[in-house]
Amino acid sequence: MQLEGKVAIVTGAASGIGKAIAIAMAAAGASVVVDYVGDSTPASSVVQQITTAGGKALAVQADVSNPEQVNQLIQQTVAGFGQLDILVNNAGLEYKHPFTEFPFELWQKVLAVDLTGPFLCAQAAARQMIQQQRGGRIVNISSVHEDLPMVTNAPYCAAKGGLRMLMRTIAVELAPHQITVNNIAPGAIYTPIDADVQANAAMEKQLMAEIPLGRWGKPEEVAGLAIFLASDAAAYCTGGTYFIDGGMIRQAGSL
Ligand code: NAD
């Protein structure tokens, strides 16, 4: 199995893409920490799904924007599974408002979770990986919006654009420790984060017209790419963004 003997943390793993990555990494042989915030029931059910299938998993509550909770997340991972090899910075959220009306508190909230979160988690994970002296993998779930603008979504685009340069910078800085850092940039993946579009047929039709492959992506498809980037097969990949978007970014502006 591609991740046999590895220990992975997936942040925001109680739903959507994070849940699919946690389940797929466990199936690939990794022991997985399912990070979550709020109600513990969905995270417990992810853990149960993994353990029922014969895998190893542990649910840990930690808000990725809180430095103490992030340190606890790393400590509980090492206490539970003895080491840390893979961090998937997946937790994220977005709020849509016209730019001139965007509430300052929501700007701060999006930046805190979508950009400060990956900074805190990557920093704490890298400290642990350096101490272990066996390299490591950091995979950030960014977005096509690390590159493409999206009206009414300024903080999200700013955070994901920031995540692109955070990734590029720390990829160079952590390379001497054989820790690789890469971004996965999904397009439209069918998860709760896009509930507004899924509930509006006209918006969904417009979105599909922007995707050359003409459909939503599946969380499991993102998980397959995350496993590759977290595996030994990707040892020479660092500092890159890997788009998984049905061709969306290539079509932008071409119609
Ligand atoms: P989702 O809403 O199902 O998942 C986001 C998860 O993050 C949730 O489980 C949520 O509880 C968790 N979370 C929120 N704040 C947190 C915090 N402070 N600490 C820890 N966890 C927190 O949506 P998703 O689509 O699965 O999103 C996962 C990632 O993929 C996000 O970073 C998102 O920006 C990115 N993404 C999604 C799409 C898409 O089309 N679905 C496209 C591009 C990028």
C-alpha cells in the first residue's frame, strides 16, 4: 500500500474533501488523525468508517486558527500513533458578499482559517518532522482561486493566493529536511461548501458551462491526488500547485 506505516493528519476531515482524503489515506495504509471543529458526531463516524474497514484512525478536535489547539493536535497525534509523516491542510471556509459590503469580521475569519490555519499547522508539523529526521509531506488544499479571481469572494481568493506563496516559500525552506510542500487546487468539487450553488439550478448551469469536462469533481478524485503527493512516489515533487478542476482554469477567459 502506498502509505503503509505513515501517520497523517487531515484537518477539517469530518466532511467533504477532507473526509474523502482521510478515508482514502487510511485505505492506503496510513494511520489517520481526523481533525474537526464543533459537533464530534461526523468526525466519529469517519473514524468508525475507517476502523470498520480495518484501518487506524483517531478523531481530534482542534481549531486550525488557534495556536494552542494546533500544538495539541500534533501532540495527540504523536501520543496516539508515535510520529507524524503527512499533514493535509484541508480545513477551509468561505463567505460571499460584494467587496464594498464585506464585513471586516468575516474577512478576519476567512484569513484566520484558510491562511493562518495552514501556517500554524505546517509550522507545528514541520517542527515535529524535523525532529524525527525522516522527511515529511505537507499537502495544502488550495483552490483554483489561488489563481482565478471570483467576485464576491475576495477574502477566500486572498487567502488561497496567500497559500500559494506560503507553499512556495516553505517548500524551499523545508527542502533541506526532505519535507515536500505542494498545493492541490480543486475546481468545483461536490461538497457542502458549495451548497448555495447546488441549491440554485441557474447558478449550477452557469458553473457547469465554465468546466470543459462539464461536471462536478468528486471528493474521492481529489483524494487520489493527495495520496500520490503524500506517497514516496512524489519524493521529487515540491513547491508545485496541482490543479484538479476539469480544465476550468484553462478555459477561463477563452470563451
Ligand atoms: P467542507 O465545508 O465540507 O469542508 C471544510 C471543513 O473544514 C469542514 O469539515 C469544517 O468543519 C472544517 N473547518 C472549518 N473551520 C475550521 C477550523 N477553524 N478548524 C478546523 N476545521 C475547520 O468543504 P470542502 O469543499 O470539503 O472544503 C475542503 C477544502 O477544499 C477547503 O479548504 C476548500 O476551500 C477547498 N476547496 C473546495 C472546493 C470545492 O469545490 N468543494 C474547491 C476548491 C477548494
